[in-house]
Amino acid sequence: MFLAEFDIKLLKNLAQKGHETLTGHYFEFGGAQIIYKLEDGYLSASDPRKDGQGIGY
């Protein structure tokens, strides 16, 4: 995750609760694609590090 994507207070709050947080560029193997059903349609997204796109028909 990029630090700019999260509020500093949120990261501190998570760390206080025992969660490990990472900042900066963090690359490992893997990727994600998601299709989320909304009340009036769908929302799709694809990990920008991979070739792919969320589509539906």
C-alpha cells in the first residue's frame, strides 16, 4: 500500500490494536480482481499491477 492512500491516524490506530502495518511500495506475488454487487448494478476493479479488467455481461 502507498502511505498516501491512508490517513496517518488510521495507521496508528491499527498499530495500537496490534495490527502490522506496512508503508511504501510493497510488492509480492499475487493480484486481485473483484466484482461487487450493488443495489443498482455492479462495481468491478482489477489490480493495476496485472493485466486484467473487471467486466460483466
